[in-house]
Amino acid sequence: GCFRLLCSLLIPALFLSGILSVCLVVLLWGIRLWIQQRKKQLTSAGKDGKRPLLVAFFHPYCNAGGGGERVLWCAIRTLQKKYRNVTCVVYTGDRDATGEEIVEGAFRRFNIKLTHPVKFVFLEKRYLVEASLYPHFTLLGQSLGSVFLGWEALLKCVPDIYIDSMGYAFTLPLFKYLGGCRVACYVHYPTISTDMLSVVRNQDTRFNNAAFITNSPLFSKFKLVYYYFFAFMYGLVGSCSDVIMVNSSWTLNHILSLWRAGACTSVVYPPCDVQTFLDIPLEEEKSTSEYSVVSVSQFRPEKDHPLQIRAFAKLLKEKRLRQQPSLKLILIGGCRNQQDEERVNSLKRLCEELGVSNDVTFRINIPFEELKRHLAEATIGLHTMWNEHFGIGVVECMAAGTVILAHNSGGPKLDIVVPYEGHTTGFLAENEDNYAEMMAYILSLSPEKRLEIRENARRSVHRFSDQHFEETFLLSVEPLFK
């Protein structure tokens, strides 16, 4: 009787599921055909009678002025130089600026001049990818929001080639299967990484893993299940990409682990404006009575400025016992909003608690020329972010001629602060004691030895130039244009 009842329920359920699946496939196929028809209506032939190839970049914050935006504009300039019959499109949510203002801003900030006009598609629903909209389940919320934002983009312009240049992997299947596009992505930072999974699994308290979760085995297990589910979905959508570019070896390892698409994945180092810093004259130190330690990074929690201040305070305490030359820590960075300003005030209070207020200077949102001056005068360049995916600031410090001291993880460890032609280019540390010890060691070196390390570092950063980016980028995207 039970078997008969089970069959009477199971068979109709399977039949209904089959019908719904067929209906879904037919619906999706119908949408794809409708989008292809719309594409023909929206695009027109060029002056030579041929329809230009539309290459669209999904970059909702293209006017932000950060390292990711420098990658975007360098990529567009590279394609314009290589391919004649290509029109570049940028999907953006920066509706407070015109296309001309955005292009002018790219030239002003990065000195990147485009050879041809760019078409901008302005999106109205960018708020859907704002982290503030999702106080809980932020990763999932932003990813689902990006699908709706991508749908808006697809309806407004259907490209031939789609490149996600900002890390919204959930848009890839949308453009590939419904838009019929060849798709690629440039991954600056994995939305979720195996490191994030290990932090939750080990119940470590970090800026993205609150104490109330780490203190509760139940909450930790629930978050771990959520992360594993998200990682599975992230791997599924990422593997849809025809071409995958990552910015460092660290990012490569995580993407290979999650997306499992090694055949179409390659490292394309981001283009750093190294030449601007290489123009700073590299001379032997003139003064041995005062040294400065400079940190360049936005005042965000993951940059771990408290570690810098505590390590410097420890170094200063040791220095005073040995009567070494005077030291100054200069924290240079950008404040994006009120939260960042509150973070700076908290750091200033920490300086007061440690008794180093007179020895630490904060320089916020300073002009580029002032940044260059501080780097030119600095002895040590300091960087403390754990698992920095690449580290443009680290490259800039090395190019400017400082002796870099970065975190022993991520991009700095695997790609940047590595021996060049068998010679030392900088130093790595992990915790407060390590940083204090390494700063003391660098300061104990002779000016001649420090100059040698600075010269080695300078020679090594040519790997991260605009020219090297152009070569590796074109090599990676070539399959999309065949």
C-alpha cells in the first residue's frame, strides 16, 4: 500500500517536473531569440558598410579612479590600438557624469588617452550591487543584484564580446546563454576564496567575520554552509567564461580551485604607472639623522593600519633605548566616506594610547605630487594587508625607491617582493614583532646596501608596466576575436 501511494505521488511529480523543465528551456530559448532580434535592430553598419564588433565592459563604477579603473582604460586603449573595426562599450552606473567627463577623468587621473570614442551605457539600478543594501548575506545579495543590473545592461545594448572587468561573475551566464555573446572576465579579487572558508571554519575573528559568529559554534557552522553553497554557485557561473584573466598568482590559485577552468585562465598583471615613480631620482641617502616610514593605502579595515602603528610604536620603544636617529611614520591614504574618517579618528586615538602621536602623521586625500615627494624622501615603504590580491601600492613604493616591507602573503609574497635575477627586492613580515624587527633591520643596513636593494626593486617592477599589460592582455583575449 505504501509503495502504491509513493508511486502515485512520485510519477505525477516527475511528469510535472519534466513539463516545467521543458517550458523553462523553451522560455529561455525564446528570450535568447528575442534578444538576438533586438541586437539587429539596435546596431547599424559603419561607414565601410560593415557592422563594427561591439566589445562591452561591465564596470558599474568606471569613474571611481582606482586600480581597477586603470585596468579598464588600459584594456580599452589596447583594443583600440590593435583592432580597427571594434567599438568599445562601457556599462556604468556613474550617471552623475557625462561620457566626455568620464574619459577626461581617466586622462587626468591615469594619463591614458583613448584613440577612439567610447560608447557609454548608463545603468539606473546600480544601487542593487551596493553592499549597504545587504547588511546580512552580503555576498549573495550583491551577486543576485548584479544579475538584475546585468539584465538592464543586456536590454540596453547587446554586445558581441562581453568582458566583466569588475568581478561580477554572476553576469557571465546571462550574457553568454541569453545574450549569445563570447564572454571574458578580469578578476581582481575572488568574490569568495578558500581563505575566507578557512577563516570561518577555524572560527577566526576578522573584519569580515564578526566576533558573535566566531563565539557561536552554531552560527559558525551555518555561515560555513552558506559560504560553501555560495562558493559552489560562484564556481558554476565563473566556469562559463570563455577567457579568464586574473591579476596575480594568489588570485590564480583561488580561481583555479573554485572555477576549475585552467585551460582558459591566465595571469595578466594590472598596469601600474611605474614610469611616473621611476622618474624620481634614485640617490644615496643624504641624511642619517632622520628616517621616515611611509604607508600608502586607503583607510579601509582590511589594510590593517593598527598593525602598522603598533609595530612602529614597538620599534620606537627599542630605538629610544639605543639612541638611534629620529623616526617618523607617515600614513597616506584616501577617505571615501564618513566610516573611513571615523576609522582615521580611531587610529589617532590608538597613537595617543601608545604615546606616539608626535611621531605619526596622517596625510589624507593628498595631491599626487605630494605623494611622490613623501615616497622620494622615505626610507621604508610599509604595507600590512593580509592576503592582498595584488598590491599596486607595493609596486609604486618599490618604483619610487623605498625599501618595501610588505605582508608575507598574497600578491606581495608570490609576485612582487620576490628575488629579481637572484637579488633582494624587499622584505616581508607577518605580525607586530616581525614588522618591528624587520624595520629595525632595514634601518641598521648601510646606506650603500639599502641603495642596492632599492635599485634591484626598481629593475624588477618593469614586469608591471603598461606595455607588459598590453602584451599579455592581447594574448589572453585573442581567442574571443577569432
